[in-house]
Amino acid sequence: MNYKHLFLLFSIAFFLNSCEDDQYCCPMPELEAEFQSGIFVLNEGNFGSSNASVSFINEEEQVNSASVFANINGAPLGDTAQSIELHENIAAVVVNVSNKIEIVNRFTFESLGTISSNLSNPRFAEIIGGNLYVSNWGDGMDPNDDFVAVFSLLDFSFKQAIPVAEGPEKLIEHAGLLYVAHKGGFSFNNIVSVINGTSNELAKEIEVGHIPNSIVVNGNDLWVLSSGKPAYADEETAGELTRIDLTTNGVVENYKFPDNTIHPNNLRFSNGAVYLTINKSVYKYNIGGDLPITPEFTLEEVSVLYGFEIVENKIYVASPRVDFTGNGDLLIYDLNDGSLLDRYTTGINPNGIYFN
């Protein structure tokens, strides 16, 4: 682990120890909050080129800041940025090929430290209490070396590795439990594993559809959207939507799309409805009804739909170029009719959208 800005790190420790209402509230020293309100776009960059970056966009002021990590910290972000986890006053940026996590102040983007050991092909992160959990594929061709790494949020030191099934991907916390979707690495998987956030032990594995790509907590339910096996697999399978009762961690309902060629992604909830995407089209699902077969609209201006979020009746799409070279775009649409509202240039291969 490389330490930067030691004053900031010691300040975190001081404030953590003095927190009264929340043991892990992570207040930070007062600094100019340049990124107090807006959108972070994570740009994956090109594999092997170490040109990953983070863009910051303020819609209200029409400000578009490129390469904020490099500009503020005087060093490149790294090779192939995978995801960002925002929590309290920190942001954990997972950089996949560089095998590291950059920890920054989410409002200033000043570096607080770098985790660069006890990781192997890191993917996504989640925070429970004072711990940072990171899913790791290990060797994508080896089904037996996958794990969730646990680090202290106080000083970013390594605590342990929790062995899990192949291809752990997105993580979400609920009631002290960590739910991990397993896509399968370079193969295919169909489970959600449950980890006890107190004991850090694997508690259960829940079978869902093949290649779960989205996990969302809604009330007392965990909804899991699975893409299904693609056409190049041994057997192509249809996407599925699974509802899991968070009290029992049992599957309550499972809906399967009618055609094996349908592979949905990007499950999101907004205004009591469920949205998902198939290719560049947006579909709306009313809970309790049949799965949608007709799209609400198609996002024609999107080159490649790589990132997708819904906030305040707007759709935000991270769209790389078709050839995955050069800068991409953040496209903003009206959720009601799919009309294009705005467009911002991003870095190379934008893959994630995070609201600050």
C-alpha cells in the first residue's frame, strides 16, 4: 500500500475515533469541495494502455472536467478502471488490470491511499461498517481461485480473503449481509452468494439465472437480473428476473424471458416501476405483471450502451465509440419519452455513472 497525503489519512483516523453517532462515519477534514454536486463518469480506457480516467460533470453549471484524478494527484489513474464505490466522504476506484484500488476524498478527489496488494483481478467494491469488500476473479480461467477481499476502512490494511464461487461481480449490502452476484469470470455462473458482514463467512448461495448482471434492493426484496448464456455458449439461454425475500434469502418468484435470444441488462427502479435494457432499447416492467416484450423507446444516439442509470426522471447512458477508441459520451434522456436532453464528451470507453 502506498500512502499519500498523510495529513489527510491521520485526520481520518482522528475523526473516526471521535465519531459519536456512527462508528464508521468517516468525516473528513474541511477542504474545498470542488466535486460537491455532480456526476462522476468512470472511463475504462484501453486495455494495456494505462489511460483510464474519471470525468466530472455538473449539469446545472454545464461544467465538464476531464481526468480529474490525474489532474489533482499528478499521476495517472491506471489500466482499465472497473468501478467506483462511493461511501460517506470517500470514493474507492477499482482499477482492474493495474490490480489496485485508489482511495480518494469524493468531494476533492485528493488521494488518501492506494491498495495494491492482496488483489487479483478486482471488480467491484462495497462497504459494510468499517470494512471495504472487493470482489476478485483471480485467474478468469480458474474456477477455484475467486475471492472477496476485506480491507479496513480506517487504514486500508488487508484483513482477510473470503473464498467464493467463480466470477464474483457486483456487491450490495443489506442488514449487515453482503450479496454477491456471480457472473462466472470467463465462464458462466448462476448464483448470488450471501456473506455475513460480522463473521465474514459465506452464509448461503442462491441459484438465479445465468450471468446475473444487476442486483437491486427494493423494500424487503432483492431483485436480480440475469442476462442468460450468450449465443456462443454451449447452449444459449434466455434472460431471467428473480425476486429474493431478504428475510429468508429464498427465491420468491422467477420470471424468464420467452426467447433464448433475449439477454437483458441494467435493472433499475424508478417511481415504482422497473426498467431494464436490451441492446439500446429501454423496457418498462410493472411488478406482478408479465415481462415486457415491447420497448418504451430506443436510444438511437447511443453507440454502445456501457453504463446506464435513472435519476429524477432522466436516463443517463455511458456510451463508448463503436470501435472502443477515442473519447466517448455521456448521453442524458427524458425517461418519459426517450428524447435526448443533453450530451457531454467523456474519456475513453466510459463504463459507469456515479452521482455525487
